[in-house]
Amino acid sequence: MSDETGDGTGAGTGAAIEIVATERPEAYLVRVGGRDQSLVDLADPRHLAFDYVRRIADVVDDHATPGEPLRVLHVGGAGLTLPRYVHATRPGSWQVVLEPDEALTARVRAELPLPRRSGIRVRAQDGRTGLGGVRDDAVDLVVVDAFADGEVPGDLVTLEAVQELARVLGS
């Protein structure tokens, strides 16, 4: 994998995007603005290197019968690690990722391609805007894994955002 290609900036952040090989074959670290965002293991999407990502995966695993497809909305995407995990553990799941950084998504798709027929769709929208376009009761699970400069965007931690999240979650 290359260190820097193209303009190397994320559309939403202007931060440099790096995809760095790791000691594990076919595993790559995605960095934005010098911050580690994702570890993508192309050989084993069930391998989750970041502790908080493993905890989110635990919730996904416990949400319904193992292997059962889910309707998942991901707010934030970076390397698309969690959508890849859901695809590997729950084939046939409907997944939409709201990721406003088009340069990051393009770079990840070019250098760390999604599995064929993964069904993972990425919308170039920030979380709050994207939530507004999701119909009521459309998803089984919402994963909020969005960061801007190392913090969850402020508009995702408001009462209004929580109300939007509740609206899109099925009963």
C-alpha cells in the first residue's frame, strides 16, 4: 500500500490520509491527520485490533441470533472495518454508512476494496444530515463511530440527534 497518493487530504477535514501496512499480512492501518482511525484486515474481517471496535462488535454479536442478517446504519466509516465485520458475521445484512469524507472513502475503496457483493453502501453525508434521510423504523442497529479531530462531532451528542437515532431504530 502506498503512504500518500493523490492529494492525500480528506474532503471534510483537509487532513492527510495514510494507509499503512502492518506486520500482519493483508492488514492495514488507516490514519487521518496522523490519528489511527481503523485497522482493516482484508484476509480476516473478523480480526478487530482496536478495543472499542471489539466492544461494538460484541453488541452486534449479541443483538440477534448469530449469523442472522441485520439492518445496520453506521454513522462514520473510515476504513469500513465494522461494516466488513458485519458482512463477514451476518451475510446478507443491509448496511448503509454515513461518511462525509469522500476522499477517505475513495482511497479506502481503491486500496482496501470491499468484498464482492458485500451490500455495503456509503453515502457521502455527515451523520446528522444522513439521519434525516433515513425512514422511521428502518434499522435494527445504529453504530455511531464518527470522529472529527479525535472527538465525536458535537451535533451527534445532542438531544435532537438522540431523537433522530431513536426514530430510525425499529422496535
